[in-house]
Amino acid sequence: MASTRTPPPPTTLGHLLVPFLPYGLVAAVHVISLAAGASAVAAPTKLLLMPLLAVGVAWTLRGAIARTPGILLLIALGLSWLGDSAGTFFPFAPTVPMMLLCFGLAHLAYIALFWGFLSRGPVPPWAVAYAVWWGALLAVLWPHLGALLLPVAIYGLVLGGTAIAASRAGVMIAVGGAFFLTSDSILAFDLFWPEAPTAVTGPLVMLTYTIGQGLIALGAVRALSSGAGKGRR
């Protein structure tokens, strides 16, 4: 009897990149428009980023998207989308706490994905740098955080946890996790450091963010579509 199983998605990097091209194009337009001060373009393109990345993930994984790793990846992207424009989606609530909540939950989904399904080995020794990063960031921003000190500290722990979990999931995801961490670090200074040059930090936040999210998604679908991920049910 002929097999009825769905054929596996393509695993070569060239084939995997094609569904992510719309995301890459819109991300470039968004960052450039942000740097140019073209808010009429920057605002709508920001809302398109995570949906386009999710479409690339779903298209690449096909039937495998319904398995736990694919669902976790889509949850992380969906929560990131809510965090991207928390002020738009939650006008009834303070923007920064809602943004931290949405992204914090997204990072927990990423940690579950990396640690439970994509890990390839132990935490590398160099990942201790993330603990140093957390302490240094809090020490520098402490005087400016006020009532948000505890939420930011907790969020920073979750961020560091994501980067550490990503360090176990292969080079592409590890680099993506580092870019994501860099983005949030710049964002922290943009939000809480009075002298932060917003015209510079804003585009840098989104440049590192879009690179980080893109590398994480691409690395995850590459691992899952090639069968490198464990526990794929």
C-alpha cells in the first residue's frame, strides 16, 4: 500500500528562505522608514512583521505546524505581535507593563521550545555572560526604573533565560537569541534612560529585533523540518 504520509518540507537553506522573503522585505522597509522618521510607513509595517513571519513558519512546516514545537513557535510569534504594539491592542492599559507582559509570555514559549524540543547539548560556558549582562543592566538602570524595578528585573531574568536556552539550540538560534537580547537591552535604555537618543535607539531596537526573530524562526523551522528537533509529536 502506498504511503499516505505528508512528504517532509524542504530542508535546504535556500528553499527555507523563500517563504521568509516577504518578512525580510517588510522588516527592511520598517527599519528604514523608522530611521527616516516616516511614521506613516513605520507604524503599519510594524504590525505586519510577526504575521508575515508566522506565515513563513506555517508555510515551511506545513502539517508539522500542528505539532507541539510548531504551536509553541506560533504562540511566541503571536505574543510578540501583541507586544510590538501593546498601546494599539490594549489602549485601556499602561503600555510598558502590557508590553513586558506580552513579551515575557513570548519568551516563556521560546524557552519551552528551545529547552524541550530543539536543544542539542548542554549550556555552553560562554552563556555565563548573560548573567553578567542581567546584573550590569539592572545596576545601570536602577535609579531610573522606579516602580517598574521588579517587573523589569523579572523580565530581564526571562530574557536571559531565553538567550541561555537558545544557546543550546544550534548556532542560528543562538545568534538569534543574542540579537533579541540586544534589542531588548537597547529598548530598556530607550525607555528608561533620560538621555537616550531615541532617533538612534529606535531604529536599532527594531533592526536587532527583526534580525533576532527572523533567525530564531528560521533556525527553528530548519531544525524541525530536517528532523533535528526532538519530541516532534
